[in-house]
Amino acid sequence: MASEKLPSQLNKILHDIVDDAPVCDTGEGKSKASKREVTYGFHLVEGKMGHTMQDYHVARFEERDGNEPDFWDDTMKAIKKAYHSTNRKILKKKASDDVSTRGGSTAVTVIIINGESLVVANVGDSRAIISESGIARRLSVDHEPLMEKEEIESRGGFVIRQRGNVPRVDGQLAMSRAFGDQTVKEHISSDPDLVIEDIDADAEFIILASDGLWTVMSDQEAVDTVKDVKDARKAAMELINEALHRESKDDISCIVVRLG
């Protein structure tokens, strides 16, 4: 999710996704920020994994809401609260299901404030990167089980390599942080990694995408693929087309934000 101004209803945006709000498969937007024009484009494709579509995205501009000062008084605390609330909602939604059905999700959010600063949050392996003078820099953190093995074990869980030698929490989940996932919820976290920073003058564009893109493409390869594509929507489409060309089988959602 990308926004020129800090959204007043991040919690509602995340909950809309949980509630399966209609998602357009492609689109774009534009707004004149205080110092630069910000444009975004998004694209979405269903993979060939034999399950229904699992990827969703939201991209839109929001005006600052003075009635919700929490975002401005303590931005990190407010975003953590929204992530935790989303986690509880997913778990509640799955409460009536068979306990063997995990029903979980990853998330990455990027909030662009007045074209001048970034707030980035994520859980799981959905990723955000930024291109600065053609060089890719990762903004989010891929939450791999081995990276947080001690924390998982301190909660009573374990990490073991299964199914293609992939480390998994309790032999099931290939991430140490996620929303939901009922069967391993006691051993994982929904705490987002958070970054707040200024946007440098050499920043060109931001890419947000699910793991269907990143399993076949490095951060720098993604930047190189679209560095000369000025239209944000076409850039998102080009990235997904390249991932498909590289035989990605998973669902893929992608947002590209051009920073003037």
C-alpha cells in the first residue's frame, strides 16, 4: 500500500483486505506532493499453484485526518496497533474453521508523506525496495525462521527444514512473522519491522511485491528491469511479465511508485 500522505484509516485498509474487498487487477494514480509529483501503478496476476487467488493490494492517496493524532504522535505505535488488530481479526475469522487450516498472510505497507518521507512496515516475505540512482536498497525485512530461531524456540516452537530443504516454524510455516496461521500462532509474531526515513534526492521509485516476484528476481534485477519505464503501471506490469517469463508459479501482486 502506498500513499502520498499518512492514511487516517490504515487499520480499516488492512481490514478491508481481510474481508476480501474487491481488488482491481491493474490500475494507477497520480498526485502532486509538496516537493515532487508522486505516481503509482499496480498489477496483479493469479499463479499456477492450484489454489484460488491469495494476493491483494491497496494503493491510494489520503488526506491527513486531524481526528487521529496517534499516527502523528507515535507513528510506530499506531502502525503496530493496526497490524496486531489485523492479526486478531484473521484469527477470529478462522476460529470456526478446522484448526488444521492455518489461514495466514504476509503484508508490506509503504506510506509516503508529502513526497518527503517514508514509513515502511512488514511481516513475512512480501518486500519493498527503493531505487536510488539506479541502485536497489531493501526497505523491508524478509522474516525467515532461521533469522529468529531463538525467539521461536523461546515461545515453545521449533524450526526444521522440510519440503525442499526450506526452514519452517514447527515444520509448517516458512516465515517467523505473519498474520493469522492458527496452528503456529503461539510461536510466531505479528510485530511488523518498521522504518521511518527521509526520501533522498536521488530516490527514483519504490517497488512493493509479494514473494511470487522475489523468488525469481533479485532486488537489483527488479530495479534494472524497470529503471527506464517512466509509467508506474507499465512498470508493475513489466515486472510481473518478467517474473512469469522466469517461470514464477505463485500469485503475484506488485505496486510501483514513481517519485517525480
